[in-house]
Amino acid sequence: MSIALHPEQGRLAAQIEAFRRQLSELLEQEACLRTHTVPLLQAVYQAEIGMHELELLKARVVVNECGYRIREITAILNRGGRIGMDELQRLELQIQQIKAQWQQELEAKEHQVQTSMQLLNHVEFLSEAAQQQLKALYRSLCLLLHPDLHADSAAYQLYWHSVQDGYARGDVETLEALLVTVQSHAEMAAPAACAGLEALRQERDRLEALTTTRLQRLHDARQLPPLSLEKELHDPAWIAAKRAELHAACAAMRRRGEELQATYAALLQRGGMWMQ
């Protein structure tokens, strides 16, 4: 004898399945941004813009160093002091300590630029068909494994790392093999249509809340660099304008550095005259 289902049970079960599907799509979008889109955009930015930012940073270090020297020498002269070898050696020691911090910043920027260029030189793009296949496989595996969708699945501990690794590498064959394996050992965790109404409502509400949260998370991520610059980083005119802007700023910074170096030399002369 079959048991008649309450009409709301079927409706809730359909809503749950719809939220599960939507959530799996959002999880795939997050993974795509995290493992593919964001690293690639960061690499493009550093390769196209980063080198010019590095030159500006180097010019700024010169300005900062000269500015520091001038402030210290001026303070000595304003106190009526003299600029001797002891003062210059003390100042040089202070400068070296400060420059060590600046050097770390320069090296970090240089590493970003070099790493980005290497990535762009070796990146391999999947065909559109392979991309769609990869996304579909990942969504299917999310439905079977992801804690938000299958919280009681022991298979998550066994396979999820391999799923993430395969997706990051764009390895369609690995994801296909994993899907076959997971399907043979794991059961879908969606509540059965015959579950109680309250259990179905709770599961529907839980999935709806998760979906809302992840939608907001994706929206927020797209408001920040590099995702907020995705359109610009594909626009040669924008890149050229940004380079020109940085080139002008760098030229101005170098001129400022030369002015400060001249000021510093004049102060040393003044201090040397006081020593006579």
C-alpha cells in the first residue's frame, strides 16, 4: 500500500532541490574566482602595471631617504650643532635600518611581478567546451560532497581535497573519475520527500540562508580588486592610460628626489662651514 504525500512535502522537496542546484552553482563560481579568475587577473595586473608601480616605488624610496636625511641634518643645525663624522655615521646607521624595511617592500613587489610574468608565460587555457564540462563536473561533485549540501558524508574527507586540486588544475579527466567513484560510494543527502514537514522546512530554510550568504559573498568579492578591475584589465586603452599615469608620477618623483638630493648637499656644505 502506497502512502499519500502531503502536497506541501512535494513542494518543499522541489524547493530544496532547487536551492541545492543553485548553491552548487555558487560554489563553483566561488571556486572559479578563487583558483582561476583572481590569480589570472592578479598576474595580468602585475605584468601590465606592476613593473611601472615598482619603478615608482624605487623613486619613492629615494625621496623618503633624502627627506629623512634632510630632517635629521636640519634638526642638528637648528640646535646649533655641528655635522661631524660621528653625526654622519649615526645618521647612516639609522638610514640603513630604515632602508631594510623599504628593501623588503621592493623585493616583495619584484617577486610579484616576476611570478606573474612566469604564470602568464606558462598558463594554458581550456577550450570553452572543456570549461563547461569542468564546471558541470564540479557542480555535480559539490552536490555529492560539499558539507553545506551533504554534511553527513564521510566521502568529503576522502575526496574533497582531490576535487579542489583537480578543479584548480583544470583536470577534467580527474574530476570525471572522482565523480564515478563518489557516485558509487556516496548517497545524495537531500531529505527524502517523505520526511516530516518540519524537517523539510528547516532544510529548505537552511539552504536558502546559505544561498543568500554566498550570493552576497560573491557580490562583495566583485567590488574589490582585482575583480573590480576585470573589465579594465581587458582594455588596452585603460592599461595604456594607467601606464602613462604611473610614468608621469615616476618622473615627478625622480625630479623631487633630485631636488632633495641637492638640498641635502647644500645642508652638508652649510654644516661643513660651521665646522671650520
